[in-house]
Amino acid sequence: MNIFSSIPKEPEDPIYGLQVTFKKDERKDKINLSIGVFPGHQGSSFRFNAVDSAEDILLEKLYPKDYLPIDGLPAFNEKVADLVLGEDRKEMTLSSYTAQTIGGTAALHIGAKFLLQHCTQKIYIPDPTWVNHRRLFEACGLEVISYPYEITAAGGVNIQRILTAIQSMPEGAAIVFQASCHNPTGIDPTDAEWQVLSQAIKKRKLITFFDMAYQGLGRGLHEDAFSIRLFLEEDHEMLIATSFSKNFGLYSERTGALTITCTRESVIPISSQVRKIIRSIYSSPASHGAQIVQTILNDPTLTANWQRELKHLRETLTTSRQALYNALSKKQPHKNFTALQKSIGLFALTFLPTEKVHSLRQEHGLYLCDDSRINIAAIRQELIETIANALLSP
Ligand code: LMR
């Protein structure tokens, strides 16, 4: 008997695994609407000019390759806090602490460990949500429970069902919300609904864990942080995981951050606990992505360029979404595609059953995620008819 022979094989990751299958697919007309990436030239992801300019500056500077502090680059953390919490954050009652992390995923992981060690064993996640949330939080040792995130026929979220679920959550438990551009539905609570949620969460004494992976790709940089800034104004002590994969195109640089809002006295103890967790996993983060982000955000011209490019991507998403909506509604005028039309950010659900999603892959070379999610960013104008026909095929 070999030592490792009884280790079972895990199924492939639902999103990354699909990229391998897609690459192996030899059909020339295959279309990948699965992973959340903005396509750029020749099969690679979209490159921001602002990022290229920042890299030129960094190359020139030959910035040091020393270890970063355990919680990352201070200039990056400072700018992330401004971006996430707003530049007027210093006027708020609560203070905050930000640690650079290896992508948004490590921010979620470190936040989960922090919750488990100091606050709660239970975390509530939306159903549906990003496919990695459940397994990530479970891997950290949290008990993961779903709450309903139901999309209505009018293209909104059924807030009443969330409020009812909140009533039955135990005091002190953690609840995950996506700050904007909900993955996979693309549908967020309205500003007024966030206000109601904030009150309900306060009343139930829950700890909110915001996941924000698409700031600037929904309604705008400030607008997409509305929920977080409202919760800060309303004195929520909370956790926020941020990713810069999509809004800076830094997928492979694994650049993210964990922010915790807390009383001023708690900043030092909390930061020491977060550093303890980081040190036990990867000691300190990698530098390059954070250097890029802080170079851009500390330079007004580069910041303006980046914001312009972000706006362009946002507008592209709106155009592609509307074009797909138009094509679908023209072909099947009696069907309700409002949820697609009302969605924002990269994703929308097609609500197709899994068997249909699989047959689209096999018969049409059209790759959706198993939960029927499509990446709007990957829909080029010339593909609209083909995609619409495939989605509506019997
Ligand atoms: C996605 O949801 O497609 C992306 O966030 C990639 C990932 O890590 O799953």
C-alpha cells in the first residue's frame, strides 16, 4: 500500500477547470463566456495603458526587492482605504485598518480566519454567490450557511427574503454581501434597500463581510462603494475584501486588500492579529501589483487615465449587455429578459438549467459557467447573433 494511494481525486474547479477544457476544445468558433476576465488583444486580457505607464516608471526606478512588511506596502494600503471607504473616511466615527493581500481571495481567507479566531464560527453567504465563497470559508473552518438572494421578475433582489433570513441569524454571526456587481447575477440591492439592510444587520448585531471585486465596473468608482460607505457612516464594524484583478487588469499580479473598520483603540490589536494570520500563511505579500496600483493612485495624471479607461470598459459592458438583451427580446418577445437588462458589472445569469449549459458547450462550443452565468465582457458585437441563437436554441 503506497502512502498516498488512498487520496481521492477532487473534481476540477468549476471556473478554472473550464478554462482547461476550453483551451483543449479545437473548434475554431468556440466562445468563452465563463471566467470573469476582460478580453484584450490576441486572446490575452485587456491591458490598461495606465498600468503600462506605471510599469515603465517602476522599471526606471528599479524599486527594491526587499521583503514588504507583513501587511504590505503602506502607500498602497493608504490609497486602497481612500478608494474603498472614501477620502472623507478620516471624518467618520470609526477608524480602519488595511492590509495588502494576495488578491481578493487571500483577503477573504484572512478575514475568515480572523472571524473564526475572534468573533464567530458562523458565516452566511448569498445563494447564489461566487462559486468559491463556500469552499473558501469552509476551508477556513467556518460553518457556512446560505441565505436566499432571489432575483425578481422585475430584475431586482427580493429584499424581504433576505430580511426574513436575517431575523433567524444568531447575534454576532457574519454575513457576506457583495458590495456591487453581484457575482453571478449582476443584480444589487438599490441604495434604499442597502439602508434597510444596514438597519436590520445592526439590529441583529451581525458582522458584515463585504466582497468588492468590481469597483468602478458597475455604476462608477464612488457609486460601486455606496453600500460600504453607507455602512461606515452607520458605524458598522466590518470587513471588506477588495480585488484589483478586474478594475486594474492585474489578474496574475494577485493584488488585493483586507480592510477592517473598527474603533480607534482597536486598530493596533486588530492589525497585530491580522499580521499574525498573514505571517503564518505567506509571511508577506508580493510587491509588483501593489507598486503598480499605488504608482497610479499617487499620480493625478495616471489616475485620470486609469479612470478614463475604466469608464470605457464600463460603457462597453453596457453596450454589450443592451445588444444581447435587444437580440434576445427581438427573437422571443414574450420572454422576460429584464434581469439581464437590469444587471450591472461583468456578469448576468441566463437561468438555463445545467443540462442546457452542458449541451451549449458540447453542441455550440459556447462556454457558460454551470450556474448559467455569462461574462458580458466577453461578448463582442459580432458574436451577439450567434450567442443569442444558441441561448434560445431548443
Ligand atoms: C470569476 O468569478 O470568474 C473570477 O472571479 C475568477 C475566479 O477566481 O473565479
